[in-house]
Amino acid sequence: MFGIGKRVGKPDGRRVAGRVAAGVKERIGFDSMLRNGCAYLGGDLWSASVVFTDVNYQLAPEVYQMEVIDRWARLINMFGANERMQVGAYTRTRAMDAILADVLMGVRGDGLDVYREDYDRIVASRLESASRDAEVVKVLTVTIRETDRGRAVARLNRLANQVVAHMRAIDGCEANRLDRAHRLALLAEILRPGEPFSFSERDWSRRPGNPDVRDLVCPWTVDNRSRKQLHVESLGSGFWHRTLWVSDLPPELSDQLVNALCALRERVNVSIHLAPYDRGESRTAVRRKRAEVQMQVAAQRRKNIHDHVPSEEMPAALEEQRDQLDEMNQELGSTNQRLVDSLIVIGVSADGEQELDMACRTVAATVRAQACGVEALDYMQLDGLTAELPLGNNPLPMKRTLTTNSAAILIPFSAQEVMEPGGIYYGSNAQSGNPIIVDRRSHMNSNGFALATSGAGKSFMMKMEISGVFLRRDDEVIIIDPEHEYVPLAQAFGGQVIKVSAGSDVCINPMDIVLAETGDGDPVRDKTASVVAMVGALVGGVDGLNAVERSLVDRAAGGLYARYRDHGSRMPQLGDLRDMLDASGEPAGHQLAVALDAYVTGSLSGFNGQTNVDLTNRLTVFDVQDLTGELRTFGMMVIIDQIWLRVRANQRGGRRTWLYVDEFHRFFGNQYSSAQFKDLYKRARKYGLGVTGITQNVEELLDDEDARLMLSNSDTLMLLAQTPTDADALCDLLHLSSEQRNYFTGVQPGCGLLKTAGAVVPFDARIDESGALYDLYSTSFDDGTNR
């Protein structure tokens, strides 16, 4: 039994914090670590580590998978003969309390806590039923041999930068070099799980004497008296640990080994050590081995002749070895591949001996399911633990020689999880069962789409997101609702419902302007362009306004706004624009005035007047169900124009705005409304606006080139159940695989595929029917809430 972290005591029995006894600390795998994360392992060996994120490999199209494997093979080929790499996947226990504290809303005493409590109940229950209480951290460690410290640091810096560049070239992968603080934190989480870790470079530099960073990560004791397991203790708690190694690999390796191990509920760490040969040395080694095998073949032939057996008859193992060497020699001669010495070790941890035995049986069965052999290390458990750690140190003598392509099949990528700090709950991952938590604010843009057939649950999903935004944050939410679906939600949350129609008492002045706006452009010029577009949508017909008509409307609107700005008269109205056009003296102006007359004094005059609604509520629903006929497009454009004024006001006040547009496809039936929405979509990010388009008419949306462009450039896409035709079109546009397609075809309402900030995960957003939120979200006719 060796004391790794046994505290050194004073004569009176008190402990001296921060010091550890000599013992296994010297065998844990490194001697010291520099501030930049370079570790000295002893024996002229140095290492540095790069942490990288997962990519959506398992659900990706086959052509994408082959591209990832090819890039991974090129990364392996990058290393020289005196350089090694270690790929590690480390199970890190997640602090569920910290996750809950980040996601749950709590109570605020504003009359809406019944909904917050129900939201918290839903999220907490999903977190409790998550498939794992851990996440997998993936690290690539590079090791070099160098006698001089300065040259070692320079080489490691260059090599680590090359690794980061190669990793980031794999679509969706983020890679970053680990400095000393983060590298020590990871070691502490492996060796002292559950124990708080803190490290400050400033405080560390002020420590007297020559402090040893190993004191910060080593456990108190490690009992290695058993030949097949260790007992590790630290700070009053401990765990049992066993290191296994993959003792046999099949002729055809599978790319599922790492993925299968990382998906287990057990606490598993996987490390793959790779040590490439030089290309010339690779050919020499294969030829030497072939010569040895040929000698064995010759000896077997002589034995066969002596035993009166056909001389060509060979043992299956020898025949297989000869064929593999012939194939390997051909590969090395015709490609840029090299030989790579490999070793795969698997560390398994548990709270008790019986639990450890059960976990190891599960791990062994998983490895054997991939046609691999697996054994526990006999009397080498401490060396096995060293080989597991993200240090690039492998004291074990076992190895298996592979080609670069074979080694690349041991791909470390599997599937993505999305748990973004400060995010909102979006359901559970249909693959892993873990919660999906997304913060759209942290993405390149906050725009998104929700696409589904009727009854697939898109409104339910959107109401869940809106609830998360409204109840948890101080952001403002605006909804354009053509089907009266979001009115109950607004009423329950104390929001404002603005019913817009030709005969409504509500009036929204399409000529409203805010001259005090700051930012890009001239407000008069921008508003004038908006008025030209709205008039074009109202009276321009299929072909829109011609050049003369556009010029006349532009001149008339500009004149009205100049007069308003210079003389402070009342806000211009649609009737003022009609009068100005009629007074232009141009026949085209008179015709435009006549065309506008029906919308000024006739039965369709609901938009001629001063705005009489308050748009300062934090949740506003524009109910446009009764906005029909020729006023539909114009009315929605007027609403978008008012929303833009609100967005600018929120921007000045430091508040983020979220706009949800149901039946989004309606904006693309008219050139003016299409152009207006495209402009809004492009400018949204700069002004703190997140736009979400919601539609069941996917085919109509995909027929418009601008809409397709917006769809492909959105950072968040929620694809619920689709028709086969629409699913094929979306797969083609978004480059989705047939496996991913299966998650949004033939699925239950509330289930689908979420594409967010590069990650693509299948989701299940269904909730139980017993809570207050379900009654608000449901639009089922059978639930009595279909309005």
C-alpha cells in the first residue's frame, strides 16, 4: 500500500495542508508542470494536452463519416517517430445541483410562480431520469522526447497548435490547448472525484519554497496490494478502480468501440496510445516480420512433409498472419500510411468492490461485442492508472501494431450533447436521454425555424421555449399569431393581445416613425423605403409598383416626414400620403391616390389613423386571424414595421427581443413582404433580436430562394414530423443523413431533430399532462384548448 496523498502530520497530530508523503506520487506519471500546461514526465519526455468537443459522427451521412476518418488519419500521420499521441475520453461527474441551479427558475412572487414551479418540476424530473450523471471530456495529449527544456516547450507549442488546427478542420469540433490550471483540474477530477479543486497561478507563485503541483491532484492513499484492482482514498471518501486493456483486435476494426464505451452508465475512462513509426522504418519492420513468418511457413512445410501432410496446408493463425502482412506491405508501398504501435486501456471506477466487478463485466461485454478481446492488468494496475491519465505517459509493455488507417478507425467521436450554461430546457436527447439545454443568445445568431406538419407539436414546442424566455429572463417576446394559438398563453402570463383586422378598434399607423433613432442610416430615408414597400404590397398587385410609382411614393413619403421633422406637426397617416400623391399633379400619382382611397375612407380603413395601442408590454401577441384578403400581407408588414421600432427601443434600453412568426411562409408570397422580412432577418443579430419562423408549409417555404437561404443560415432549427417529400428536401438542403431523417419522419408529436450551433441532436419534448403548463401548451381539439 503506497501513500500518494497521505498528509504529513505534526507531532501534535495536526495535518500540514498542501503536502503529500513520498511514495506512489513519484509513479503517478509526471514530475512537474509549467504554467503553459507543458508537463515533464521524466526520462526526457514532455507532454501537452488539447481538449476537444464531440462532433455528430454517429448520425452523420456515411460520406461525412469517411471524411472525418480521413482527417483523423491525416492528424495521426502528422506525428513523427519520436512523437506520440494519446486520445482519452474521461467520464466526469456532473454536479446535478449546479445544473439545476443554472436551469431552474425559482419563484419571484409576481403571480406567475405556478408556471415557474411547474417548469422546474418538469426539468428536475428529466434531470433525475437522465441516462447518466456524468459527461465525457475528450482530450488529445501529445508527447515528445527532448533533453532541453526550451526546445521541448517550443516543439510542444508548435505541435499543439497543429493539433488544434487539424481538429478545428473537422466540422463542428472545437479544440483548445489546456494550460496548467485546467490540466490539473482534469487530473484532480479523475484522481479525486467529488472533491473541490481550486488553483490560482498568482497564489501558487507566492508559495514559499518549491511547491509540488502533484500535491494538488494526488489522492491521499492508493492500495495496490490486489493484483487486479486499486482502492483509492481521498478526503474521507474513496473508490475502487480497475484497469483493463484491449488484448486482441479483429482484422476489421469497428468505429463503434469508443462510442459504445462512452455510452455506458458506468464510470469509464478510455485511453488510446499511438506511437507512429517513420515511413522507412515502417516498411523495414513489415519486411522483417514477413521474413520471420516466411521462415515459420517453411518450417511448417518441412513438418508437413515429414508428417505426410500436404505441404501447403498451414495453421489458420499463420495463414491469417501472412495475409495481413502481405496486405500491410502493399498498403505501405502504395499509400502514405505508416505503422503505429497502439494500446487501448480502459479504466473502470465504482464505489464498492461488487459494483466494480459488475461494471467491469459490463465493460468487457461491450468490448467483446466489437469483436475485441479484453483482460484486466495483472500486477500492473498502478501503471495502468498512469496510462489512463491525460499525461501521454504509457509505462505498459503491451502493444499492437496497426497501419495509420486502421488506427484512425478508433475514432473518438460519437454523438453530441447540448447543455449550454444559462440556457433553456428543450426536452431530452432521444439518443442518450440527457436533457437538452440551449442558450440561443450565445450563438452566432439567435434566428431559428420550427418546421412540422399540422399536429406534430410545433406550437407546443414554441410555447415551451417562449415560457422559458419570458418566465426566466427580462427579455421581450412578440408573437405574430394568425391562428389564435398563442392568445391563451399571453393572457395567462399577463401579456397584451392586439387584435388586428380591417374593422377592429385597434389602429396601427403604418406611417409611424421615430426620429430619435440612432445607429446606422437616416431614419427618414429608412422609413420612406419601408413605406414604398408597404404601398407596393397594398396596391402594387402581382408585379408591384413600377419605377414612376415608386418614385412618386418615395417623394410623397419623404415630404411628409420632412415636414413632420421640421415643424413638429402630428404623425403622418395613410390619408396624408394619399393626399400628397393626389397633389403631385402626375397621372400616376392620382391613380395611386385612388387606389389608396379604399384603405383611407372605405371599409378597409383600419390602418388609417394614429396608433392607439401600447407596445411596451413584455409579452405581446398580434392576433391577425381576422386579417384576410388584400389586407393580410399589408397588415403583417405594418406589424413588422412596428416591431422593428420596438426592437430599436429595446436595443437602446439594453433589452433583448424575441419575435415568433407563425405561418411564416405567408411572408414569401409577395416580393415586398419577402424583402422586408429578409432585411429584418439579416439585421436581427446586431440589434439583439432573435427571429423564429414557424410553419407547416415546408414545401412552399423551400420554393423561395430567399427563404431557403434564411433556413440554411439559421443557427437553430427544430424539425418535427415531416412528410416524406419535405423530409427529402430538408435533408438535401441541410445535408442530413438518413439516420437523422428517421428522427423527424414517422415520429410522435413533440419529437424531432434539433440543429443548434453546429450540433444535431434528436429530441423528445413531450411533458406529462398533469401540470399547469401542459394546459397552456396544448392545442389539441380533444383537450378543449383549440382556439
